[in-house]
Amino acid sequence: MSDRTLEEIEADLDRATDLETEAAVDLLQSARANLRAGRVRHEGDGESEDGDEIDTDRRESLEHRLEQRIREIENRDAYSGGLGSAMNPEDDEAP
């Protein structure tokens, strides 16, 4: 797989919102794996001396956002489905 840009990974965060749970998690886990393996570049790499520090901070922030979004997506179906039984645990018929 060719290197992806940080901007493309950030766009994946937005795209994942519209995907089914499994596809969204797969997309974001792949993006996180690429980020951790260093297969992601910034479009402006090499243009400034302090760019590496900014890129490191941006990469760490992006990795955190990816992890957070993966957790949100994995749990979004659980939150939308179990409200009835949470409000009335004695009711066996509650959704």
C-alpha cells in the first residue's frame, strides 16, 4: 500500500461516520496501523525544519482520535439498542 497523507487519514474519520459498524472499524483500524507503522506522510513534509515536531504532535493527536472513534463506533449500536431495558430492568419485553 502506498503512503497516505495525514489529511487522507483525517478524511477517513469523517467517512467512518457514514459506514456500517464493521466497515467503519476496519477502515479506522487500517488507518491506525498505517499511522503506527510510519506509512503516513504529511503533504508538507520536508518544507520546514520544525515540521517534524508539528507532525509528531499531529500524528499522536490523530492516533488518539482514531482510537476514540473506533471505540465510539463499536459502542454506537449498543447505546441505541438497550435503552428500554435500562429504564425498566424488570420488563422482559423491553427492547
